[in-house]
Amino acid sequence: MTDAHNPAASEGQDRRQFLGKASRAAMIAGLAGGYGGFAAISLRYLYPTGTDDRLWLFVTETSRVRVGESIRYRGPSGETINITRQARNGDADDFIALSSTCPHLGCQVRWEAQNNRFHCPCHNGVFDPSGVAIGGPPGDAGQQLSRYELKVESGLLSIAVPPNRLAGADQKGEILAADDETSGPGHDPCLSCQQIHDSRMARSEDPRSANRSRST
Amino acid sequence: MNAVSRWIGERLPVSGRQFKELTNEPVPYHLKRWWFALGGTPAYLFIVQIFTGILLAFYYEAAPATAYRSVELITNEVAFGWFIRSVHKWAATLMIAAVILHQIRVFFTGAYRRPREINWFIGMCLLMCTLLTGFTGYSLVFEQLSFWGATVGANIADTTPLIGPFLKNMMLAGSSYNEATLSRFFILHAAVLPVTIVMLIAVHITVIRLQGVTEFRFKDEEGGTPKTFNFFPDHLYTELIIGLILMILLSALATIFPATMGPQANPLQTPEVIKPEWFFYVAFRWLKLFGGTFAILSMGFIIFTMFTWPFIDNWLRKHTKFQEASVWVGVVGALTVISLTVWEAVARH
């Protein structure tokens, strides 16, 4: 029985109410802190750990690339890279390694030594020797070719490329022949379409293939 | 606010009030005593296990060539991986301990007696599943001890009369530990056993709800003590507090005693001392004491007796003068388990 006129009783009730509220608040804070902390830990656990996700691979001897010359290199994940020699000081700064994939629509850019530029045949994208776009759609969009780190040790040129995590232990790159129209990531979709188109045209002009297609 | 609740109410015609009334069963007053809330503890820890287990499965690879490396990656490289793995390991230990304590409480209070025999049976199934989950989980790390533990476990199963070789083949996916064994353990540990446990818990709780919790009165209770209290919010608060305490305990244990890595499994080199996890110490010591087929058969007999104890107890109480036989059987059983466990823990061989 509570007595409204009894100050001691009402004080006791106030205290009980306050304690009730305080314990409820402590409970909510504890639950939010404890489980919220655990949820935060779980999210951080799931987020990939930021390890150095690069692999140093040997490319070639520096003496085999002349100034102004470019080699095409394919990393273990299939990306193609133009490695161009621009000076003869004997260190890594002589070289520049740029992705051969045009940032516009993914065609393959080529080094043109005579023009001292990279050129994309699809939409006439032009890049200066440092990979910055200076003409065509990538130039308008202010894009640039992505760059890879290089190092030279005892006359041996190495490149830092992303490893192929799906290939198992065998991680290697290769130097491509100058006329190798490569496939894989960053292949040239426009040129491929052009080639298919050309071959179809050639077949339709060929009377033997026309006969064959009629008979089937 | 009203508009929001009306919008939700139209699309999800579930009444919170009705749901509360439906589930708000009166809880016997003795559940205010903490040790009677032990049944909720393994259930809570099981949720922790599911959560941390799913997290671990993001990185774990169940193949002999990669399993150890993936656990090492979790422990040493992934952010908070050591913590998640340690919580998983400690929650397993606490879960098994809580299941055993819950069972001891149910046993000594006679809460398994008519009409609750079936729920005791389901509880025994839950105990077996929990132990099996512990065994398969221990094997996944692919350490020396977990590899040899699994090998010894399979060889023990092999000595079972008639079905031994079949059991061993089913366990190891072949006549000996091979590249398919780990994935078998993994599927058992991460899919088959947890799903079975979830279903058993659902039946266990449904039966409790249907029959109501056994009511106890205590001599020290005051005269006006009510018979029951509300599930919402009183009992829910109790469970929440237990959950918080367990969380603090798990975090502390995981931080102070984190899970470590033993040497990688080497099928060509048997370790000098092979020990299973602590909850199998009793079975391991029993095997060492009696050996071979007798040990297997006697263990099978003991487990069978545990499953059917409510009926045996009923028969003893009806047809003999041993009305309190269960207490003595329980005391002897508990002491045997404790002493064999301690013996195995301190003995080198």
C-alpha cells in the first residue's frame, strides 16, 4: 500500500523507478556495446586483410631493350603491359610499365616509337609516354593508363604485378611477340568484332562458301 | 508514427500483442534461481557457435593440403581471426560443459520422469550430437593431435562388433584417413550436425512448452511466493543477462587463453602422447582400462542405459524398494566420469 501523503513512501517509489530505468538503460547499453562490438569485429574480420597483394616477377635483361623500344608483357593474371625504355641510365627509371588496356573501352593500346606515343586503334585514343591521355575519348575524359612498378637489380628488370590467386603455385609472366593479338582480360573487343566482320565479309564474297551455306 | 505502424500492419498482419500473449507462458517461480536457467545457456552458446562458425567457414578450406594453412591464416593473418577462432573454441567447451550441467540438474531433480521421458530422450540425442560436433570440429584443424585423434576415433569405431568396419569406412570415407576425410568431417560439423541440433532443439523446446516446466517448491521460500512469473519480460531479462555474462566470459577466455596451433598433421609420425579434447577423456580412459571390444560394448551399454533411464527408473520405483536409486546411480556415475576425466588429464599415457 502506498501512501501519497507519506514522503518516505513516495521517495522510495521514486528511487525504485529511477533504479528500474537506470538498470534498463544499463542493460540496453551493455547489449548494444557487447553485441555491437562483436558485430564490428565480425565485419572487420570479413573484410580482406590489406596485405601487399603484389608479386615481383623477372621480365628481361635491361640490355635487351633499346631506348625507344617497347616490349609487351603478360602477367600471371592475364593483364598485358607495355614496358617501354625511355632512357639509358641503367636503373628502373629508364623504363615505364603501363597497362596496354585502354581505360576508355578496354581495347589494346600500342607503343608507336616514331610518334613517341601510345595509340589505341579503336577510337583513336592517344597517350603520351607517361600514359596520360592527350587525345581521343580518353583524353576528353582525362584518363590515363594504369602504371606498374619496376625495379632493376644487377641488370635484371622485374615488375610488380597482381598474383593470380586461382592458378595455384605456378605464378609466371611472359613476353609476348610483337604481333601477338592477345586474348584474356583487356583484349581488344573492337578489333575482334572487326576481325569477325572481315572474315564474314570474306566468306560471303567467296563463291565456294556461298554454295556451302546454301546447301546447308 | 501511427501511419508507419498502420503501413507495416497492413503488409505484415502480425499483432505484437497477440504474439506476446501466445508465447507469454507462465514460468515456474523456481526459474528465478540461476542454476535452473542452465538449459538456455547451451542454446545461447549454440547461436554463438553458428555465428562464429559461419565466419570461420569464410576462410577455412577443408582439404588436407590447405586445411592447416587456412586455420593458420585465420589465426595469424586475418583481422580478429584469432578472436573469432578462440571464441568458437571456448564456446564449444562451455557449451559441452553447460549441456552436461543441465543434464545433471535435470537428472538429480528427477525432471525426466513421467510424462517427460521423451524430452529426456531428445536431450540425450542433443548431448550425442554436441559431442560429435566437438569431435568433428577438433579434427578440422589438421594438427598432429586432431589428425591422430580422428584416426584413433575411427579405429575405436572399427572395433565395434559387426558394424565396425562399416562405421570406420563411413567416418573416414575409406579404409584409412585420405583426402576425402576432411571434407566429410567438415560437412558433418558445419551442416549435418548443426541442422540436426536445430531440429532437436525445436522439438525439445516445443515439448517443454506443451508440458510446461516441472514445478519445484523450496523450503526456504516465503509464504507469499507466487507460483509463476511472466516469460516476458522477466524470464527474457534473465536470459539476456546470462547472454551478456557469457559474452564477457567468452571474450575474456578468448583473449587470455587464445586458441593456438600445434604442429601440422604428419601421417608418418605418431605423436608420443595422443589426447582427445577434454570431453572425451572419460571415454579414452575407459578404453585404456578395458580395451577392445569389451570397452566399446560396455560404453554402448552405458549410453543405452542413459537413453532409457526414465523407464528403468520408473520400473525400479514401481517394482523395488529402491525409491531413490536414481540419486545413487547419478552420484556414482558423476563421480566415475569426474575421476576418469581427471585421471586422463593428469596421466601422461
